[in-house]
Amino acid sequence: MKRIGVLTSGGDAPGMNAAIRAVVRTSTAHELEVIGVKRGFAGMIDGDFIKMGPRDVANTIQRGGTVLLTARCKAFFEPEGRAQAAAKLEEAGIEGLVVIGGDGSFHGAHYLCQEHGIKVMGVPGTIDNDLYGTDFTIGYDTALNTALAAIDRIRDTAASHERLFFIEVMGRHAGFIALSVGIAGGAEEILIPEQPEHLDQVIETVRQSALKGKASSIIVVAEGFEGGGLKVMEAVSKATGLDARASILGHVQRGGSPTAADRILASRLGFAAVEALMEGKTDLMAGVVADEIHFTPLQETWEKRKDVNQKMRLMAKVLAL
Ligand code: F6P
């Protein structure tokens, strides 16, 4: 193998730049040429490629977002789009590809490999942490800390006004961010799609908290739970008559300088992905399980389910007493 491509795709995540940097520098160390594919699979279809050397990734390890830009590409869901993209890769002499992204990006990479024989290696980059085969995804730790800083601030105003706050965090269909940030932020209740709680139960919890003398409370709601924070807030406030507000943290969770944990994870996975491609591995995701690099077939990363830690959820309930 002489030349590989690297791209970021789907929602951006802090630490993607650290992963690109690791891919570029590991490749250069092995005398492999690296081509950056701009705007994910959309740029691949358009042949939007740039040559990348070690100096092109200088001063990027601390930057949020992705220097290669990203996109969600509908055309790549169709075989025609993938065929167009494969032709562009062949034209550019790209024999292997590192795809940094989430499950949508891994679907694209998998089919590109199956249909066109391109060697692909996935690197998990998403704040959602919802991929099977890795304990953590790149961006998750930073998003957690960003959401936590926001919750700490909201707690100040919640306490001053003796209000109930419903804080919605991202995670798409998964509750990893909600559960972790709920525990770290001392939430009264954590609502996640994996363990749906009936709204009546939530209303009862809020009533009980008021009876226990809690003047203000923070309830963390995963965006995938029952229509999200605003809906839950409206239902609870109507039923209890309590003064409540909803705060939707949104895309602020995707930005910012990556934490040390995300930079280290991204560096390890970018490095491992290139070495794996050089060994002839393909159609896999490089992840970290129990602090060791672990490879998982791409298809399993979305077909198998990564569960939230049930014990942590139970613990959170006790700690909210
Ligand atoms: O997958 C990352 C994520 O931020 C999810 O948590 C969220 O549901 C989604 O992307 C938002 O996507 P977009 O930026 O396209 O609105």
C-alpha cells in the first residue's frame, strides 16, 4: 500500500483533528502518502482531495471541529453514489481509507469495502458514545465536560429561583451522555431512552422531591427520551404546578477544545488504524476496550448493542435521595 485517504464524516466531535493528525503522522513515518478527503463522503464523490503532510496537521491537536470539514451525505446511501466515489479513489490511487465518524459513516465505509474492495478502517468519532466495540468514542469526554459546565451554571440559577430545571443533552437514540453527566452533575432524575420511565413516575419523583424539602432540582433528559426536555418539562409542570424551565444544550456540546482524554484516545486510534491497514486488515473499527486497542467488524459496531451501565443508573437514584 502506497497511498491512503482520511476523512471525517457525520456530526463533528472534539478530537477529530487529533485523530487526523495521528493518521497523517503515522502514515508518514511508514512512508505512506496521505490524501485528505474534504467534507466526508460528499467530498469523495466530488473528488475533493488534498495531499497532507506532517506540517499540515501542526497546531491542530487542541482544536475542536474538523480541519477536513464534514457532512452527512445522502448520495452515499445509494450504490451509484458509492460507485462514483470509488472511481474517484481509484483515479487518485487511494488504496486504503481511514473513516473517522459514527455509525452512519461506518455503514458507508463498510459498503465501500464490500462493493469496491477498498480497504477501510473505522475510527469512532462521535459525542454519542453509542458504538459497540469501544468503551469510549472520540468527543464523548469533551461533550460530557461541556454539558457538565452548563449544568453547574444552571444549578446556580435554579437554586436562586427555587426552580425545577429540565436539561436536555444530545446523544441521538442513546443515553450515555445523559447518564454520565446526570451523575457528575448530581441530577435528581436522569431520563434515558434505554430505560424509558413513564411520565407518571417522573411526576411522582418530582412531587416526592418537593415533599422532601428540595426547593430546586435538576433533571437531565436525553434528547431521545419521550420527545425531549421541553415536552417532559411541560407535562411535569402542568401536573405539579411547579415553576419549571427547560434548557436544551444543543450543539454547544459538539464544540470546543478536546479534553486530554479525547486527544489521547484519538491519537491512539488514529495510530492503530494506520498500522492495521498496513497489516492488511480491513472492514474493522479500531476501538479501546479495557484500555487495550481492540478491532471490531464494522457491521457489528451498529448491529450489536452497547448497553448503558445499569448499575450506574441505580446508583444515581440512591444518590439523589
Ligand atoms: O451524532 C452526534 C449528534 O450531535 C447527535 O447527538 C445529535 O442527535 C445529532 O448529531 C445532531 O445532528 P445535526 O448536527 O445534523 O443536527
